[in-house]
Amino acid sequence: MTLVEHLQELRQRVIVSLLALAVGTILGFIWYQSSPFGLPPLGEILRGPYCSLPAEQRAAFTPDGECRLLATQPFEMFILRLKVGALAGVVLSSPVWLYQIWGFITPGLHKNEKRGTITFVSLAVLLFVAGAVLAYYIVAFGLEFLISMGDEFQITALTGNEYYNFLLALLTIFGVSFEVPLILVMLNLVGVLKYQHVADKRRIIIVGIMVFAAFMTPGGDPISMMILAAAITLLVELAFQFCRINDKHRGEQRPEWLDLDDEQSSGPIAASGPIGAEGGISPVQPIAPASPIQNVPQQHFQQSFSDINSQNTPGGNGQNPPQNPKANPFDDVL
């Protein structure tokens, strides 16, 4: 396709992804306070980790002591519901926009690589959901660790905006971080990343993962950081093992000479031999000396120059003008 056709295809895929995201956001907005298909409301699901804290560690704002979050602004509840619906829309529409991304990339891949489109989309969704679910269950431990610091002198009264920002950030970070092993596998499948490039760099990679988890974990609690780092390290190691097996399998099907450099693949160059040693060329023969030039009589030169002068003289009509017989025939030339 031409560049214009590529841009038109990209525009079409972006429009489809945005429409799917909008539909997912509307469904998430409705799901926030309703119970479709017998499921609990989305707001109640997200409020679960906070409500699982001991009652003495959180403030109660209702007469019956029901677990509720605090709202301090008029539009806070609406904006919060819209934000939660948008995140739910991203998750619900992920099969569509992931398929659009992969479908835009696949024309540059081989036929056997295009077959992994469904596998890629399915694994991406499963990994994101697995990371979000893991984050959901460790939020309670992180909150309890953070809230219990100084609970002798204060009590926690979280607003819905603060709590949901913390929760949604943790869910998103865990979900996106779980996509890193899939990216490594993709790079290995297309031949960009090989196992030998990372085989001896595990310590550096683990340290980098720890630093990444420390910076990306909201709240800075060590429990979430350690669990995120351990989960990513495990998944990255699984991705490395896949790269090792895939490289080994690819090496068995690949000729050895394709992995050699230019000097090794060309082979040793034999020493040059004498001319005629190969190819049926006869040996060089000595060149015979040139024969001496015979002496031409002087009269022959005189007669030749006389004829030339008679032809070049104007009005001579081809007859020789009277000349001194003793004159040198080369005087006219000089």
C-alpha cells in the first residue's frame, strides 16, 4: 500500500478503537451502580479492599456504621463514576483495540506470524486482567500497612477521589506491567531479541525491576512494591525460558552457515599459484627479439619529398618546380 493508504487504514482502526472504548465506558458507567447478570455493582467491587479494613481503622459516616467513602465536592461523585467507567471501558474493549493494533502491524509480518494474532490478543487481555486482579487483592494489605502507621493518634477518612485514584493507579500499573513478558516474547519471535543477549544479565534486570516497582507503585508501601517486583521477575524469567527454547528450536532448523560472519562463511583463501597452473592456460613463453629495421636508400626519401612538394605547390599542376639537387630534402619541413 501507498503512504496515503496506510494513513487511511490507521485512521479507520483508530476510529474503531475509539468507538469500542466509548461503548465500554458507557457500560462501565452503567455497571457502577447496577447489577447486570447478577454481578455486584462495580462501585461495591472497588470499594471492597477499603471496607475489608478493621472498623476501628476507618471513619464511619452513617448511623449504622456502614462502610462509605467521603465526598467533599459537588461533582466529585459524578467525575469519580465517569473515571471508573472509563477504566472499565478500557478493560472491556481491550480485545477490540488490541486486535486493531495487532492488525495494523501484521501486514509487515510473515504468514505464519499472522496466525498468532488471536493468541497475542488473548494473552494480552489475560495478562492485563491477571495483573489487575493481583493488585486488587493486595490493595487491602497495602492500605492496612499505610493506615496502621500512627493509628493511635488519628483515624482514616478517605475520600472517594483519593481512594479510587490510588486503587485505579495500582490496577493499571499491575496490568500494564504484566504485558512486559509478552513484549519480550514478541521481540524474540520477530528476531530482535535473542536469549544470548539477556542470559548473563539477570542480576541487572532484577535490579531494574525493583527500581521500576519502587517508582511505579502508588503510595510507596513495600508490600505492593515487593509483590509487583516478584511477579514481574517471575513472568520475565518465563519469557526468557521461552526465548531460550525458541532460539534452540530455530537453530536446529537454520543452517549453521547463516550464523557465521562474512570471513568464516567465505572459507579460507588458497595461496595464489603461477599463471597457467590451473584453467588450461599454457605457460608464458619468452618474446622473440624484434628484427632490425632495414636501411632505406636516401634517394627513396628524396624522391618521396619531391613528390609531396610538387603536389602542394600552387599552380604546379602536379609538375616538380626546379630545385637545387644538392638541397637537403628536410629543409621544407624545417
